[in-house]
Amino acid sequence: REKFFGDQVFRINVRGGDEISKLSQLLNSDNFKLDVWKSPSAFSHPVDVLVPSVSLQPVKSFLKSQALQYSVTIADLQALLDKEDEEMQHNEGQ
Amino acid sequence: ERSNNNFNYGAYHSLEAIYHEMDNIAGEFPDLAHRLKIGHSFENRSMYVLKFGTAEGRRRPAVWLNAGIHSREWISQATAIWTARKIVSDYGKDPAITSILEKMDIFLLPVANPDGYVYTQTKNRLWRKTRSLNSRSPCIGADPNRNWNSSFAGAGTSNNPCSEVYHGPHANSEVEVKSVVDFIQQHGNFKCFIDLHSYSQLLMYPYGYTVNKAPDAEELDEVARCAAKALASLSGTKYQVGPICTTVYPASGSSTDWAYDNGIKYAFTFELRDTGHYGFLLPANQIIPTAEETWLGLKTIMEHVRDHLY
């Protein structure tokens, strides 16, 4: 099974078309292998992006350089997946 | 076995377990629920719906509840199977669902993308698309919610098979989509289509493929606002309401737009709970609260449909 060690989910706040445009540069780039969980939207809702561990630094640098505010909503994706898996197995056992 | 009912609605389950429980429900309530096979997936897994109905007659007005089309949105499938049990439990006790079923049938498809769902449990928890093969690319699958024949290949889709919003080679190329389309078209009397997704806490209506207002937008907006209010009444979960295109982003070839453009007036998309901490990995202890509040929204919509059959 695919593992996501070190991968994190960022919630990026975008206010207005200018910031969406800046963020879209990042999202459309193939370099960082980002997985968009919640896309940029008309109402400037936050954008959720799964960032692979190898891309954490460059993505953080980009966001900082563009003055895009973000928070890390899932700091350890694999831990969350392992917990989910454990719960499912426990339930199956029961 | 039936009277014990060991199925834990507050947990996530395998495809096999969901299908087994659907069969259990049909077995426990033979006069109300039937499990029907409507087709198969690309990898040849059965696609089952539960039909809830109180009277014979093949063309009674009907509601379609669609879930799990994007396989990683597990709260959608989990909410659907809870809803199935809720329908049979409340019939004859709750006046609303009882009167809804006196007038209409409800068809519930808990796993609209069986191959994707199995893949999320065996290989990659974050898989979204189908698992169909692409002849010109090593990338697998199409976005089943961009594959419907409604402004197919329009805004918000991609012709790149490696994209998460790849529309597929042609409309209804995904056998999972075609199975639903064929069933609904053959039936011919659906009045309502609701698609469950996660996550964002949104209740939306057509269109996704254009910013132009749908002819029934005003009524759909009012219905959606009432449904969102009912949903919020349980735990305060706030939903935003609006047309797909201007509430989120352009999305062509979607199930909801197809339903609307094919005469199913009451067409809605739910994006379920977003706690801000889990994304698609909503913990299992949130399944029942999410399903309970969603049910209030679904019931509100179905009551409106019941009272406004056309």
C-alpha cells in the first residue's frame, strides 16, 4: 500500500483573485507533485493541498515569498492513516 | 444473524461488508427494501442499489441518492449505508419518511465507484477516480464526476488521463457512470437526484458547467437553504448554499448537471463535513453525527419533492 510518510496537508488562505492566481502557479506546477484536496474556489475558500515530504521546504518557501498565509492542518498524514486502518481492523475483529 | 445485526454504522467498512449489509436490510424488510444490481464496474464488481418503495408500479416518482462516486470520500459511502438503515427503521414511525415513501420510491447507491473504493482500502487511500485503463497513457482512471453527458469536456475538466479531473475519452465512457445513466433513463420518472461528496460543508445545485442561472435556480436555492437550516439544527454545522459553478469552481460533466439537464428538476450536491483537521480522513466517530445531520437535509429536500411533484 502507498505510504505517505512525512507528507503534510496545508490549508492555504487566499483572499481574492490575485492570491488565487499566485497559488495556481504553484498548484499547476508538476515539480512538487501536489495533490489538491480542496481547489481554489469562487468564494476564496481555503485551499487544501497534500504536500509530499520532499516538497515541504520549497512549497513553504514559495508561500512565504508570495505572502500567502497557510497552516498545517495535518502534520503527519501517515499517522492519521495508520489510526484509521487500526480502527477498521479493530471493528472487523469485533 | 439478522436479529443480532452486528454491522457497526459508526465505522468504515469494506465493499463486501457494505453489500452484505444492504442484503441484510433487504432481507429484514422485504416489503420495503430490495437490493438490485444495476450494472458492474470496470473491474467487474457488482453495482448494487437499494430500492425503497411501498407499492408496486415500475414508474412511481423516484429519488436517486448517489454516494461514493469519488472513492476517497469515505464519509459519503458511510453516510449512505447509515441512511439506508435509517429509512427502513423510520418507515411507519416517522411521518415524514412514511409519507415520502407512500408517494415516491427512493433508490440509494452507496458505492458508485466500487473499484476506486476497493483501491482506497488496498493500495492508495487517496484514490479518487475510477480504475479504468487508458489506451494512450499509463495513468489509470477517469473522474467519474466529469464523465456525464452534460457539457462534457467543458470547463473544469482535463483531457490529460493523469489529471484528477480527467473527463475520460467520451461521455459515459466509465461503465459505472453508464450503469446509473441507463437505469435512470430506463426508469424515466426520477424527480430528484442527490449526490453526496466530501468535504466542504456545501449544498449546491446546477449549474457546474456555466455561470448562467438554471431556470429553477430560485426554487432550488430556497429548498437548499431550508435543507441547510434543517441540517444545522442538529449540531450547528453550517453549510454554504449556491450553484456549483459560482460556489466552488466550474465543473463540467457532473452528475448533478446531467440529472438537471435530463429533466430531474431537484438536483443537488452535498459536500459533507469539514472539521478543518482531517480532510478526507474524517474519523469514524464522526460518521453517525454527520449522517444524522445530513439526513435532516435530505428529508427536507425529499419532503419538498413530495409536495411538488411535476
